[in-house]
Amino acid sequence: MGCTPGSMPTGALNAITDVAGVRVGHTTIVRGEAIRTGVTAILPHAGNLFREKVRGAVFTANGFGKLAGSTQVNELGDVESPVMLTSTLAVPRVADAVLDYMLALPGNEDVRSLNPLVGETNDGQLNDIRARAITSADVSAAIRSARGGAVEMGAVGAGTGTVAFGYKGGIGTASRRTAAGYTVGVLVQSNFGGELTVCGHRVRRSEPAAADGSIIMVVATDAPADHRQLMRMAARTVWGLARTGSTASHGSGDYAIAFTTHRAPPTLGVDALSPLFQAVIEATEEAIYDSLTQARTMTGFGGRTVEALPLGPLEAILKK
């Protein structure tokens, strides 16, 4: 685009998978003229998450949403399943499919309680959301396909049918490294509105875009943070979100899920927090831009077409 948010260095991939061990998988469902939906899975590590939980936190900026599993994460301070993103009316099915996957893992034969963590945005503008097209097999495929390395972005997985600022939204990701050697990665599912601003430049539309919608922001780090510190990091996603022009409308469900891959007891000192906060803000802002610039124009339910963000005019704006 000709601009990079902030001043901190990125990781090698500039993706959430720069945090060692983190894996991402998508199932993208484009079927006929009406189904435009999917599932995205973020795995903190490749092992049995119930037996090897990771510390985590869920921050609610505006709670107009259906984020399943958040209360236990904040009560106990850990994440014990893959972090799943999907379509609003698919949350129960995705949670049930995660139970199927987790209960079948070796070592979980005696498990009687498990907490699937499932976030959502409403893809009903481009997807026949009432058809509830996502199946257990789709969820399993997203989890089992999760890999490290480069992350596919744009209209894929849970971002297949989403819309942001009136343009085609989707999945975006970015990362930052601190001087202390810690990595922060962010992945977003963008489906919200407001007044699009890119690196401080307002991007005006001929017609105003709807402000309602939602966004899920997933923060991963390898810093030895505790639950409270992860909650504070999750809260900083809102600063990155605001930089892009979000107006935090009544109908926008805005959530952040944060976890650390660090397994030993938390030892993060207060002096290390501010750089991590800055890393979250910068990576969130860039991940949202990526979700827009990597998406493609899509026609879906009811013949509705949502155009991709035009990159030529954007580049011209950024050069001014």
C-alpha cells in the first residue's frame, strides 16, 4: 500500500504464525449463488490443548455478539481448545464439532467438561446465513489443515462472506517484535463499519457505508504474560481498531481473544508491557488493512455484489 503502520519491526512472515507454534487453518465454503461462509481455526500449538492449556483472556469492547466460551476463559485464565472463528448462526455447530474433535484426541477419554472458544461475525450480506451451511466436517477440516507459515488472507475461512467499511472484508494478519525479543501476532475477522482511515488518510466513499457489523481480533504472543497482562494486551486491540476508522456502533460486536504460547510460570515484568501494547496496536491496525487489501470482489446471496477496496485510488491517497 505504500505505508506501514507504526515503527516496530515485523516478524519474518508478518503474520500471527510468527509466534512459534501457532497454526492457522481455513475452510472456505462457496456454493452456488447464495453460500459464502466458512471457518477459521487458530491453534496455539499442535498438541492436545485440553491437556496442555495456554494462558488466555477475552476482552469485550462492545458485547453485541455470540462469543462462546469467554466466561470460563476469564474465570480460569486459560484456553483449552482451538480458537475458532465463523458465521453468527454457525456458533453452536462449530462448538459442537470442536467437542467432537477434542473428545476424540488420545488422552481425553475421561474428559467430561470442555470449553470450546468460538467467535463470530454476521456474514448475512453475502451469505444465506439462515441456511447454516457449515458442517462438522468443515470444522474438522479447518482444524486439521492448520499449519504454520504464511497465512492466507482476504475472502477465506471465516472471512469468506464478511464486509468492512462497505468493501469486501475478510481475514487479515500481521505481527511485530519488541526490543526484548518477544513476538506479537494478530489475526482479524473484519466485518464492521465506520469511516475508513488508512495510515491517517481518510478514504472517502461516494455513498456512506453502514457502521454496524463486528470484528474478532485474536492476539498471540510468546511473552511470559499472566491472565491479567493478556487481558490488558487484548484491550489494546481497540486502539488499533480505532486507527482504521471504526465508529464502534451499537450493532458492532467487537471482541479480542489473547493467548500466550509461553508454558512456564508467568514472569513478565511491568517494564516489558508498554512495548507489547504498542505491538498489539500496530499489528491490529495492519491486520485490518490486510483483510481489506487481500480480499476480492464477491457476489453472493440475493445477487448482492460487494466490491473489493480499489487499490489504485488508495495508493494515490497515501502518496499525498
